[in-house]
Amino acid sequence: MAWVRFFAAGVIGRRLGRVAIGLLVLAACTLRVDAQPASTLTPAADDWLGMENVSNRYTVKPIVQLWYYHQKLSSGAYSNMATLRYFQPIHNPYGQWRGVFRFDQSYFNSFGPGIDSPDKTRYQRGNTMITVWGNHPGFLRNWHADLGFRVIFPVGNQGQWALGPQAGMSYQTRKPAGQAGLSDFSPLARFMFGFNVKNQKFLNIDEPTPERSLHLFPALGFDLTPKTQLRLWDENGMVYSVNNRQWFVPFDAMLTHRVTDNFVVSLGVSRAIIDQYKQYKLNIYGKVSWYF
């Protein structure tokens, strides 16, 4: 099995430095899911700059979300995507580790200049994505961070395998319930490694090589009313391509309204500000969420 040792040594040698850098810059958090009421969350941690650390507040209710995205791509073509997203709380019965399992399955179609299949009504199966995050209260006790990973499975006829670590924190302001103003600061960072690239013609990017990218989500939440919130960079964040040394920076804003304790609707828009690393020009999206 000498070829296995040779391959492993080559990969590790070339990528170890990038892995270390990626892990060092991870300063992120578990995203708050639809600004859930306190009754659905686990207890909080300590404070930072006058804000309450809620990094270990994980939902205790399963959540089902339906998303729909309409994008104008950098090439001038268009893409529509429907995504089913599911959140499942995780609790270790033999210890104090808690976390969340997230499953995403997308279906998409693309049409316009440079797209071989111009049928606007035919949807193809897109990537399957699994994300897991959480922590033990005794691990990194003074940081109260969430650690996790994401894996992307190219189960359709395009894309590439990808995996990467994520970590971070989430903070919530201390103010009376329902008072307008800043609600939370929830940065998220993730470093993705792609491999085994498949057909690229339907991707929203023009990079044919395996992905090496840093994803940053400086998520901010603002309470507008007791049931309505404005969220910035929550769904669509910044991307830095390590391969190209280029940035993609959008302005992302989403309005979220809680109709009932168990039903939430949202509408958002994201527009590219810096698009050196081509992703999209404009992204209009919406979602509905059910808590069980």
C-alpha cells in the first residue's frame, strides 16, 4: 500500500498549512434559528461586552423549513432553487454534550446565456448537505463556543464533494422583551475543502477546481416589533476563495415574522457588493418554518 502512504503524505503536506490558518480564523457561531422564544432554547452562558452569551442555546424543537431562491448570476443567466431544511436537536444521554443536526436537500433549474438546458420548469436534484454543531459545557469553558462541521454530497449530476469545520459564538443583548433595537450578534465562520469535482455547467460559480474557501457570516439581528426581526448576513455571507485569492461580499437582509409560536415566515434579498469571486448578482429568497 505504498501508493496510499505517498498520496496521504502529499495531501497532508500541501494542505496542513491551510487547515491551520482556516481553523485559526474560525470565530463563528451557531446561527439562531428564527429568533426562537426562550421556551424553546437551552440555558445561556456568561456575558461579553454587556451581551449575554447564548452560544449554547440550542433549539429543543425539531424544525422544518422550506426555502426558495431566485438568483441572477454573474454570467447573466438565472437560477431557481427550492430547498428542504430540517433541524433536529441532539442530546447525549450519557453526558452533557448538546447540539443540532441540520439536513438540506435542494432542487434547482438554471436558464439563460451559457446554460445548456433552457427549460425553466424542469428541476434537477441538487446537493445534499449535512451540518452538525454543538459543544460540551466543560470544553473551552471560557469561550463557550460552538464547534461543528459541514459535509456536501453532490448527489445530483453536478457539483463536488466538500467538507469543512465551523466554530464560533453568539451573543444576545440584554433588553426588555419586545423592545426595538439590536437583538443579537451571531458571527459564523466555516472553511470548506472540495474534492472530486463533477459537472460544473450548472454551478453558480465559474471555478472548475476543487473548492478552498472561507465563509464568514457576521449575522446581526434587530427587533422591529415583538414578532418581527430584521436579520443581516444571516443566510448569505461573505466568501473568500483561497484558490483565486478573491472575495465575494454581498449585502444580505432578511425580514422574519413570527405568525405563531410554531410558524414563521421570512423574505430576504442579497445583492453582490464585491464580486471578484463570482457567485451571483442578485438573490431574492423566502422561507416558511414550522416548529414541532
